[in-house]
Amino acid sequence: MDMRFQTGHRFGTEQQMQLAPRIIQTMEIMQLPLPALEEKIDQELEANLALEIDEPEQPEEPNDAQEQEVEEDTYLQPLQATSSDGRDPKMDAMANIRARQESLSEQLLHQWSFAEVSEVIQDCGSILIGFIDTDGFLTLSKKEMLEHVSNVTTDSVDVELLNKTVEQLQKWLEPPGIAARSLQESLLIQVSILGKTDPEVWKDVELLISNHLDDLISNRLPKVVSGSGLTMEKVKLAIEKMHELTLSPGKMIASERVLPVIPDAMVEFDEVTDTFIVAICDGRLPPLRISKSYEHLVKDLSSDESTKHFIQRNINAARWVLEAVGQRRTTLGNIVQIVVDRQRDFLEQGDAFLRPLPMIEVADILGIHVATVSRAVSDKWVQTPRGLFPLRRFFSGGTGSTRDGDMSWEAVKTRLKEIIEHEDKAKPLSDEALATALQEQGISIARRTVVKYRQQLDIPAARLRKQF
């Protein structure tokens, strides 16, 4: 049910104020991914005594009064996702959880605390670590580093001490290449460590990085050969060794706080009915209900009005939570079912068969506002037979294909990637030629669109893809 209301003469200020928390609660819970929803429910259970876990009771023979009481009890029982092959989908989901990691700065400061350096270098290094970017580089100028260090420490720091500190950071911090002031310096630091294993080949790598890095990046290998004096074979061997280096050493050890990735929905194929079945996952969400003792208190004639008002307010808040969680489950389930029906070709054949699916179309089918669809899709993940995907992946515009019907833009990108993967590496296709190749598959898009999609796929231009 989509929650809409209009402000008018029939709504007084007090009535609007009463509606607002309910609508806000629904919007918030609708948008939460499963891990965040679990945290939200834990907070609600702690804050509101009228909301409780529906603990199963020991079976006993109920009398008529007990049966009536159970029927009147308000509760929410979560759906259970089951697997046809006997696996526990919740255990599968737990395999996708990534624990909270320390940030890059936290890990580097921990390493730096063990460095055998003077106290002034220790203090200076601790400050500089805060300016190491996510790739692991110190990109500030010497002047900027001096200014920042001088503003924080009482020690007298000059360029010489600054240089010594950076050298010590590069020595003590891991992986090799951390705290470099440029990509070239980082690569050379890594080569100095790895070069001990195979000095002859790594000597060529060091030569190319030191004197020909720009030409290597631009794939101008004939120029590298003539400038370095190495044969093409040796240049290629050196480039192959360079694959052991990393362009971003900082990303090898940590990222900022990482949230768990747990599927909010499961999609599995049922061979008996030849359909894909949708189940909404509840993770660690317990079955919830409104406290029966609280309901009895609000009906108790001996309770004073202020107490009844307090209890009723808590019961209302608990009921809103139950309704919001239920609406989230229903709306999410309906949306995923539409996705599964529309994207069956993708589920059976892969990325190249993803179909266009605008959110407004789903909203129209369900009779809800497109903003509700957007909130329900936001940050949600779906476990499918083809893997774990963000739900938003399935929503996009598209184009027509004379051969395969309507295709999403993601499917067009996949076709583009496949064409490039199978091109002649000695004569890679230009963007114009790629557009022509797509047209041969019945997909008509402009050259500038090919360029945009190629860049989004992190695929370089033809001259950079050429292999010698």
C-alpha cells in the first residue's frame, strides 16, 4: 500500500502531526537494506517495551479463552527463504558478509607504532599518515606537508627531516609502495623489493619505469624499444613482470568502514513449475508482536489516564513498526517478482539479455508512487542462480534490437565488451568500427555512445589496446 495524503481543510494540524511519524517510519524502513533493518529493529526493541519478540510457547492444550486470546494477538511472522537443493539460504547469505575493517589510516598508524625511529620522526610520520590517500600516496607538496606538520607539532621540522620521515614511512609501512609521492616512485619502491628474486628481469623493469613510463602507459612500445635499447621481446617480458606490481598499494590493505552485503531477496529456479521463485530474506529479524501485557494494561480500568496515554503511544509506535516491516516485505517481494518475470532471459542466458525496466513502469504495475519503488530498490541485494546482484542493476532504459528485441543499456555494454574481447589484438577496432559491429547485431547506437560505454567499462581506446 502506497502511503499518500493531502493537506487540506479536513486535516487539522494535530492530525497531520499524528500521521507524520507513521509515514516517516514507513519511508525509513522501506529504504533500509537488511543489515541496517536488523539494527533498526534491535533499537526499537530496546526503546519500546510494547514491542517484543514473539517467543514460541510450550505446546499445551488451550482452552476456549486462550484460543480467543491468540486470535486477537497482533504479531508479525517473517517469511522463511528455503532452497530446493537442501542448502540453508541464510548460511549462503552469511558467506557474503564482510566484517568491519579498520580504515587505511588506522592500519598504517598501527604499523607505524612499531617503527624503530626517533620520537620526532615518529610524531611527524603520524601526522603525514593522515594525508595518505586511498591509493596509498602522499600527494601533498613539500611546502604543504611542512605547513601541516608545523601546525600540529611543537617540534622543529625542516625539509631534511621531512624527507627522512617519508623515507622511513616507505621503509616501515606495508605493502611496499605505501607513502610514495608519485606512481613512479611507488612502482620503483616495489621493484626494489621484488628485484631481489630475479635481478636481471627486474633490472629491465626498473629501467623502463625510470625512463619510459609515459610511453609504456600510452602503449608506444616501438618508441620504448628504440629509446631503451632493449628488444621487443625483453620489453614485453618486463611488462609481464610489471603485472606483479600494484598501482594502488593502499587499496590492498583496507578500505573505509565496509558494510555487510546480505541478500534481501532470494531467486531460485523451480524445475517442476519451470518458474523462478522469489523469497524475501529476513536474516536475523525475529518474529515480532505487540506485548499482550501492555495491551491488557491499556484496557485496565484502574490505570490512570496519563499511564494509558503513554502505553497507547508505545503500542501505536510498535504497530507502525510492524506495519512498516510488513509493507517493506510485501513491496519488495512484488518488485522482485516483476524483475524476475521481466528478466528471465538474463537469469537463463546472462548479461547480454538484460531487458529495459524503468522504475516508473514497475510503479504503474503495482499502483504505487515511483519514489516508493526507488526506496524499496535502494541498497538492496538479490541472490540469483547467476550470483549476487544489487537490485538497482535490473532497472534501466534501453534500446531496440532487430535481432533480440528490447535490450537494456547494460546488455548493450555487455555486447560491446564481448566484441572487444574477440577483436584482432594487433588491429583493435576503432569506436566507429565498434558502432558498426553493434549495428550488425541489430543494435543501432551512435559512435559517441560507444565511447561513453567503453569508458564506463574502463576499456581504453584502440591505440592503447594494440598488442605488438
